Amino acid sequence: MKKILFLAPVLLVVAFLSSCDKIADLLTFYIEDSQSVKIASNFPIGQVVPLTPISVPTRSDEKFKNENTSANLVKDVKLDRLTLTITDPNAENFDFLQSISIYISTNSNDRILLASLDNVPTGVSTLQLTPTKEKLDTYVKASSYTLSTEARIRKPISRDITIRTDSRFKVTADPL
């Protein structure tokens, strides 16, 4: 009998915690975005080079509405992944790149690191950057944000290269 009295509260706690995870899953969704940027040839080798910033419209109100929530209920936004893919020319790879850091900012928020990769591998045309752990609520809730990039070039870029940036943000909203 004592075992049953002891196990009952433990089972209740386990059931409660697993239901909380299910509720959190219901309140979590992803916002995905893609942007393309053209990198011109003739960058200096070995120096950190800033690339032209890209303004990204968020359309977050529309995305929140599609998920049956609103900006004031969003409590946590983090970058889930950021991938760079060379789309033109097809035969190009990231051999020219030594390291890369991508930053996010808005008109009313400071620039913070979004994702980065040091020691870029050679022979690949797709890179998975390491996301920061920063909370990005105010950036994604804004009408637009700006992505700026700093890259260290390993070898000369002989022709213009087009790179697609695919980002995915994990968004968690409050139920009420």
C-alpha cells in the first residue's frame, strides 16, 4: 500500500510534465525565409570584409496570424538554423571563404551576431552555420530586419557568385 501511495504522486508529476511538453509543441512553430545575395569578385584576401547589408521584410504579423497567435503572445524566438548555398555558378564552392559571421539588426535594435562559421571546409557548396543562442523576439516581430555579413576571404574570387541564405526561426507563443 505504501508503494502505491508513493508511486501515485510520481506518476502524476510525470503525466503533468509530458502534457506540458505536448502543449509547448502545440505553441511552437517555425518561420522560414530565403534571401539571395550576389558577391562581386576581387575581394581582398585575408582581411575581414563586410558585404552589402540585406533588408528582409518579416511579414511576421501575417505569419503569426497563420499560426493563430499574435506578436504580443510570442515569448521566445531563436534561430534554429541558417544555411548558405551557392546557386550560381553551379560548379562553384566555398573554397574562397575562410570564415563568415552574419549579424541581425533593426532600426531600433542593436546589431547582434545571428550565426557564424570559422574554418569553412573546402570543396562544399552548402554551409550550415552555427546559430547564436540570442533571443530574437524583437527582431522577428519588427516589420523588417537587416542582415549584415563579415567574411574572411581565403583565396581570390574570380567571378561573381550568388548565394542563397535559408534561415529558420523557432517561435514559441504564450497560450493566452
